[in-house]
Amino acid sequence: MELQTWTFIIVGITFAIYIAIAILSRASSTSEFYVAGKGVHPVTNGMATAADWMSAASFISMAGLISFMGYKGAQYLMGWTGGYVLLALLLAPYLRKFGKYTVPDFIGERYYSQVARVVALVCALFISFTYVVGQMKGVGVAFAGFLNIPFEWGVGIGAAIVFFYASLGGMKGITYTQVAQYCVLIFAYLVPAIFISVYMVGNPIPQIGLGGTLSDGTYLLDKLDVVLTDLGFKEYTTSHTGKVDLFFVTAALMLGTAGLPHVIVRFFTVPKVSDARRSAGWALLFIAILYTTAPAIGAFARTNLIQTVQDKEYSEMPTWFGDWEKTGLLAFTDKNGDGKIQYYNDQNIAFSQQVEQERGWKGSELSVDPDIMVLANPSIADLPNWVVALVIAGGLAAALSTAAGLLLVISTSISHDLLKKWLRPEISEKGELKAARIAISVAIMVAAYAGMHPPGFVAQVVAFAFGLAAASFFPAIVLGIFSKRMNMQGAVAGMLTGLIFTLSYILYFKYGGGTTDQYWWGISPEGVGTLGMIFNFVVAIIVSAFTAAPPRHIQELVESIRVPREQTK
């Protein structure tokens, strides 16, 4: 059966399931729309949390990053994995016990101030919007590969689908849809990894196959190191980044996790505080299955890509090559007119000069967007068409699940935190629900447009969101839980300092003409959120020390949420 036919069948079936779940789980109250009525089983919530967590960045982009960055790409793997552990153990149970299901609501109540609520709302919108832009690019990449259409059209189609089931079912519909999406994405991730691991190293376990030997007796990673250095790239298994930046990027991803609104809200969908802890454990198990497989997929994909295209005739390229060319995410430019694909690192000046002297031309002829590597990997490895179609369905599931969760956070922030808690406290439940759905409509249109013109690859855009979360929310949440002395003035000053500094740094170095040699202490925009977080902590603690202590009832509230006593509401 043709690939296109398989893709339509598998994607069609999965989408029919998602839409059916959304219709059957239609939210009829704000409680169901915001937190699924707080009636989700811990295992179910763990699976939904895993789907919410494993976005397009995890499914589509992370292995692609590792395949091009090698060892350095491990910072994304370590940061996101460690961040979830931090969130599950340090913050989620306490936030669940506090009883407020949005971060701005928690900050508004904990810091007894509408000003603090509004500042947190602005932070939540910045974080969620930046994150959702990355997801929309992932949706576009998957749809472009599936339908062989321009990337921009793929974003538009994905946006329409996300809008349908996110606005219809709210958190209730999204939760059960994400359970189905997790099953699809994890199956789609593992099947090709197992196939390729068997083909390349004869081991059906990709995590072990990564350290296996090829048919010629050489170790896979040793062979990849040699191939890359021969093409002017750096060794795959060696870190070539500054240790300071590696630490700051990893920390930003880890600490930013603890401030991600769409992940935090998942812990409010279970009946009890103890269920929040159990669902966190289940989610970690479900997440680990994919995260431990990603390094193997990255190495397999890079090896297969080079072996397939390097010094090969363009006219003899397999069908997948031309299909991805149509999306604009893969490009071949025949600079010397010999009809062969010459791929090497043209950023390596010495190597480029050598190639120019030997071959009479300069510049690599192949351009590859890292975000296509996971989706193209089964085709590159010449796997059956149904496996290729399954991976496309998995990529769509990953991107759509997280995009829906983020859009819900945006709509909740506007309808609940802005309208209900500030501008129109008298608004009816029906009016609040209507406002939430309107907010999703506007957010998806803006996110779709931004997703068509993203500031980087998916994981890079998502890293910016994590940095903003680390710089703004993390200190306010941690100090709000563990410090009775932290007051409204300190929290607001800290959040504004962290957010403004981090956002300014990112914008300057991405759009303002800043160069890498101007980085503060060598810290890249992806890692500056850690520095913003430090500034946040310092400013918050100093301002709090020189201003009045919180009211007595707030201090008692802070003490009460850390008492290990069961709470069912």
C-alpha cells in the first residue's frame, strides 16, 4: 500500500478518536473546563501529563537536536527530565494542596494582591505563547511531511484541529484526548526505533543498540565520530560547548519546568493531594520511555542520513528526499553542477578552504532542518510505509496534545484570572466559559501566524519559554511555598526583574544584532533564564527584607500547606 494511503488511514483513525473523545467529554461547567472536575484517576492523569509534557520539542525536535548537536544536545535531555522530577517532588503537591488551579491565581492569593496576580498573568501569557509557537511549528512540520504541502499550510490545518477539540472539551476533553495521544505517540516513537536498532546493530532495544556494533564490527558511535570529522564537523560524542553555558541551559530547562503553567494545572485534575504525587510518579515512568530512546534515534538518524546522501547522485535520491524538499525544510543546491550531493560543515573555515582548493567550489550543498529528522528517519532507513505513517501520526499527537494544554492555560488566564478575579468578578459561569472559548480562538490565530515565522527550531523556541518560566515563576512559587517572610512587594519586583531581563536578553541576541562574543560570561539566550532567575531571587529577597511582612493569615496559610495532612478538595 502507498505511503500516502497508509498515512491517511492511520492519521484519519487517530484524529477520529481525538474528535470523538472531545465530543463525548464536552465541558459543561467551568470546573470541567479548567480542571476536568477534579475526578481524573492518577494513572490516567499520569498518562495525560506525559502527553502534555512530551510536546513537539520532545517527539520531533529533541532527537533531531541530538543528531546534529551530539553530546551537547544532552542538555535538553537532562534539563527536561530533571525538571519534571523537581516539579513532581518540590512543588506540585504543595500547589495542589493550596487549591488554586492556575499559577496567577496562586500568586494572587499567596501574595494578597491584584498587582501580583496581573504580573503573574502577564508572565503566564508570555511563557505559554512562546511555548505554543514552538508547538505550532511542530504541527506544521508534521502536516507538511504528511500531505506534501508547504510548511505554512501545515500550520494552518493543525491550528484548526487544535481549536476544535481544545475549545469544545476544555481540560476534561483535553485530558482524555491526551491519554489517546500518549498511546499513539509512544507507540509511534518506539516502533521505528526498534526496527532501525535491529537493522543497524542487531539489537531490538534502542537504548542498548546505541552502544552496539555495526555489520563491519565497528561501534556505531565510533563510526559516527569518524564520519562527522571527515566532513568537517566536530566529534559526536564530545562536548564542544562551554561548561558555563551547558550548566545554565540545563538549569534553565530544569527550573523552567517547575514554572510551566500547563504542567502545573494537571495536578489539580485529581481528587486528592496523594493522587497528585502518584500521578507525578506515573507520568515520570511514561516520560522516561521516550526520553531514554531519543539519544539512540538521534544517532541512528544522523548516520543513515549521511550514508544515504553524501556523494550520491541527486537524480537517484529516494522519494522521501523530494517529498521533504517540497516542504522547504530540506534543500539541495548544486553549486558545482556535477549532480552530486556534497554535504559538509561549511562553518568550519579551515575545512571549507581545503574543500575549495581540492574541488574548486565552496559551500555545503545540503540544508537540513533538524526538526525533520525524527519524521524522516523511518523513510531514510527504508522502513515499511505503515511505520512511516505511524511516526507522522505520533508527531501530530505530540504537537497537538501540548498545544491544546497551552491554549487552555492562555484561555484560563484571561477568562478566570483577568475577568473573573479582577475586571468582572460578577460574571456568570456561562459567561466565563464563553470568554474562555473566545480567548482560545484569538490565541490560536495569533499562535498559528507566529508558528509560521518562528525564531528558531522547535526545541530552541521551547527553550526560550522554559527560560522565561525559570526567570519569572520559579522563585515566586518556591518562596511562596517555603518562605513565610516573602511578601507581595518582593514577589512582584522579582518577577518583573526576571521577566524583563530575560526577555530583553533573548530579543537582543536573536533580533537586536547581538553577537555570540557579547554573551554575558558566555551564556546563550537559551540559558539566560537561569541568570534571570538568580536576579529574581536576589531582588525578591532584598525588597521583601526592607518592606512589611505579609499579614498573619498569609503566614499561617503558608505554614498549613506544608503540613502533611490529606486534603480532598
